[in-house]
Amino acid sequence: MDISSGPDRSAALAGEFAAARLGGGVLSVEPLSAWNSGVFRVFLRGGGTVIVKVYGEGRRDRADVEFRALEFLRAGGLKRVPAPLFRSPDGSLCAYGDLEGRKLRPEEIGRRETGSAVSLLAEIAALSSAPGAEAIPAAAEACFTVDGYLLNVGRRLDALRGAAASGGHADLAAFLEEAEVFRKEAAGYVREACAARGLLPGAELRREARILSPSDVGFHNILADAGGTARFVDFEYFGWDDPAKTAADFMLEPAVPFPAGLRGFFLEKFAESVPVDPDFRKRLAVIFPLLGLKWALIILNDFLPSSPRRRVMTAGELGPHLAGQLGKAAAMLRSVAAQYTEFAVLATGAAA
């Protein structure tokens, strides 16, 4: 592995950055998988810790989004998100206050943890009317029409088809054929469901129906303490979003799967706590299969030439990793295909 661009180099950069700003020297630097890749806990010689996030090439715009988002949220009184401390002039490194808690396993997620996560989403959404909120841009890949979700999935499929062709990935190409079959099925369902529920696929969600959201939301980006209190740790994609997308992403994110048996509880708490429009549940039922397909395709991001992970993996590591990701994507696609009509009943209380 090339240390100039790999995790060892990132750890060294994190330690040097913290030492230069805080003084007193660094005892050690610990990579934090719970805070996602490129994130390190720096133990200071004078006592205490600081979290340093190293943003690689192509992610510095996300660094600015995240740092500004956390400035806004902390100014609004939120304590269950990282405190932004300082950042490098080029925006490639940012330091944040440490947070208590650890990432949960799916079997550890219960009503207590779910309720705490929803309450934090509600606190964030409540700042949608705060001074300065109007200047915040849309969340990454936010969609404000049903048609927008269809276009988003189409773009991801096209990008992966290109990667399959250029990289000679016959196994990926075969999976994408299966994904295309489901995309057509989901598109037909969306048209029928919109007509049945009185929704217009091209109608834009009103500004007052949108909320501020972490966007990349789910228990993969949550730390919970011993009392079940949830804290969010990733705001690279923060911005204005459709509350139906926030809810669907929370239930669909695959890294730490949300228990299906808690979906009804989550939806009730979410609809009670977060300001949602009258069509929220209808729209959620409509877009659920599209977002399920999208998450299956996100699992395959490392097939894309732009993937940062490709630059730090050896050829011997990359092949098995890609095969594993393909298996996960196939499992998720089949799961979503088997459950989306049943989910529509749960979401709306009416048959799909």
C-alpha cells in the first residue's frame, strides 16, 4: 500500500494537524470505523481527545457542507452532534469535538434507541425555520419530485453499466440486468400508485413541506450511549430534503440494517415528531422501492473508477471485496422487491 495516500498517511496527517493547532503534542491516533473512513480520534499529550476527519480528493466540498452544517446546528442549541472546532485553510482536514457512544449492532436497536434517533431528527427539522436556514442548499441527491427519484436511479444504473463495460465485470453486468428489470417494475408501480393516491409525479414538493436533514441518515451514522441516547456523526450530505426520503433512508440503509419489526413504531414517532405534509405517507409508499433500489446500487460504488477505496486496496483485496459487495447488493434488491407492496400498506394503512 502507498503510505502517501493510504490510511497510515491519513492518520499521520490527523495527528500533525491536531498538534499544530492545539500544541502540547500527540500521544496516539486511533482510526474510528464507527465515524466512517478517514476519521481519527487524536489523544493529546496534555489530556483529552479531538476528532479529526481527513477529506480526500473530491470530498472537500463535503467538508465545507459538514463544517457549516455543524456550526448552524450547534448555534441552534443541538448538543447531540459534533462540535466544529477548526479546519485547515484548504479544507482537507477538520477537527470536531468527541462524542460519547458506539455504533450499535442491528439486534441492539430497540424502541428506546429508535425513539432517541427520531427525537434528534425532529430537533434538526425544527431548525428549518431558524435564521440562516433559508441559505442552506439542498441535501446531496435530494429529490423534490417523484420523477426525480426515477432519474436518480437511472443515472446510477448508467454509471455502473459504464463501469461494468470498461472494467470487464461480467458479474456486475448480469446483476444490472436484474436491477433493470426491477427498475421497470418499480416505475410501473410508481405510476399506478401515484394515480391511485392522487399524486403527480412531476409536481415539486412545496418549500414549506421540506425539512433540514442529515440526508445520509440511519444507524450506520449514529453513536448510542449506555442509556440509548443517539448522536449523529456524519453531516457531509446535510441540507433541505423531502421528509419521506429521510424516513425511507433511515429504514433502508444497509450497513446497520434497521429492524423491520420496528418500522411501524418508527413511522408513528417520525410523523408525530417531525413536521410532515399531508401527503408524506402516500409519497413514502410510492418512493420506497426506488430508494431501496438506489441503496442496492450505492453498495456497488466501489466498482466505479472514482471510488476512493480502489486507490488504497491491492488487486488481491479489491476482487474479493467487489464480489462481496455484489452479493450484498443482490440480497438487498431481492429483499426490497419482496416487501415494497407490503410496506405500502404499513406506510398508509391502505393496499398498494
